[in-house]
Amino acid sequence: MAFVSKVGVSYADSSALLTDASDGLHPLMLAAGWELFDELDATPGSEDRVYKSAGEDADEVLFLRITHNSVSSRLYFRAYGLWDEVNHAGYFQVGDASGATALQCGASMTGWLAVDKDGAAVVVKAGASYRKFLAQRLNRVTPAGVSGRTTLAAPVDGKNLTGQKQLYVAADAPFTLFVPDMKIWVVNQRIDSGVNAELLEIQSVNAGTRTIFCKTNLVNDYDFGALVAQSPQPMLLWGDLAGQWEDADPWAMYGPDAYLERVVAHGCDEIPVDLDAYGNLLPRVEVFYQSDPGKEHIYGHTNGRVMEIPLAPVASEDTLSYGGKDHVIFKETSQAFSIQVS
């Protein structure tokens, strides 16, 4: 597991927070195992970079874009289901560059940063205000199959092609998670064969021939390497210009009405986990998407890097230790959150 952090570091401005050679978010992303996949702008003060990761379990395709505006002292975060580094274009986007998924920085800040291959948590204190952002893979917990993903082989005998009902799964790809009536996304991963995605429902499966039979015909063609999963891009963006997690809606990439581009506001719930005497609560992000003929639900949570804890017994910048890991606490209006720092 690649995990790096910075605790209580002083930053002169948003540029230092992003680019400082030893303490900046950019070098921490690289140190944690993210690849600098595309650099749209390297100009100091207006950096625009796309990072790619396979996640901590090496089973994901995560694209995270961080755009810097030093004039407004902001970092904007966006996630994508597919990125074309040749044409510098992203597809199936969640998040925006207007402030709904952004970190508002300030001058002479103190910062706490924690990064692994699943994402990054950033808290900065500007004046008396703590501002927070989390960009992280959503750990999906239900239905049982949502954490699995697989890929398609090249089209053969009409499979994977428009007008057909059959998907041909790659020989080395997981197959056991697929069951009848499951709804799955298919998302092309090759720009030259079409930026295609659609939601399908499984009629039956044949493990011997590695074939998934769908209830309806495909409306697009899919090439080898296309992803098949219940949640093909699980990056969660949580935080806005207001700076508090409790008032910000986590954004994730679901919504068949506009394929993966539709941004849906999600609610947060808490589930108790017996971590210590404080009775810590682990935030659970509840992800909904609407499909015909009814609603489909996917539930997930953060991976423990960020936790919610009771407000009363804690103070901001307290350190909570358990299981050999340290968390720094930050109080909000009616809740407190912590980020893991070691």
C-alpha cells in the first residue's frame, strides 16, 4: 500500500500547496503511485494535470484532474472514466471548474495532506477556517458484485458489436461476479474505436464460452479492453468552496440518463465501527442512480482515510491514534472529521 502524508506544513499560497518540491500535492501524488498521465498546462499558477492510477488493489482505472488557478487561490478537481492523452480530452466527467468540487486555499496556510493510490485528502487552515477536499475511490460494499470489474476481448462472431446481445469477455478477466438480472456498464477504453458507454441488463451467462447474454441489443461497438462493471469509475469528489464536508454533497460518476456524465448529488450516512472509546463513525456515501423500470442502488464508503467522529469530546487538530495509525481531527459546525496522517 502506497501512503504518503504531510502534517501541519506551512504553505505560502496555493502554488506552494500544489508544487512545493517536498511538501506539495503534485509530488505526493507521484510518490503515492499516481502516474502523471497528461499535462495540459505546466505554467506556474495555472497548472492543469491529469493523473492515472490502478488503485490500491490494482483493479481500477482512475483518472483525476487537478487544475490550479492561483488568481483565485483554488484547486479544481475532476474525475473521468476515460482520458485521451493524445488529444488532451476527457470523457464521462464528474466535477466542474466552477467551484462545486474545489478546494479554496488562502495565503499563509497550514496544510494536512494524505495520498495513496486510491486518492487524496487535503485540509488547509487559512486564518481561522479549515477547508477540506477528498478525491478518492469509492469502496463499494453492496451489491456484492460492485467491486468487481472485467474487460472484453476483441469482437468475434458478432459479439461486442451494435445490434448484438452478446459480450465476449477476455480470457484473463474475472467472470464469476456476473449473474442474471444484474445491470452492468460497458465502457470503451480505446479512443480510436469510439467513446462509447451504455447500461445493460444480463439475461444469462455462459462461463464456458466466456459470454454474457444481455436482454437488449448493444447500441454501440466495443473493442478489446472495454470495461464491464457495475460501477466502472468509482472516484468520489467531496468538498466545495465552502470548505466543510458536512454541508457538501459528494459527487460520483453514475447516471444512465446521460451515461456516465450525469452528476448526481449523494447523501452521507454514518455506520458505527468499534474503533475506540470515541465510538467513531465511518462516513458511508450512498450512491443512487435511476434506471428503467426501477431504481438501482449502490452503496459505498471511504476507505478509512477520512472518518467522521462525535463532535463533543474532540478539538480541532487533536490527534487520534488507534491500530498504529494516527488521525488528525477537524471540527465543523455540527460534526467533526479526521484524516489519516500515518
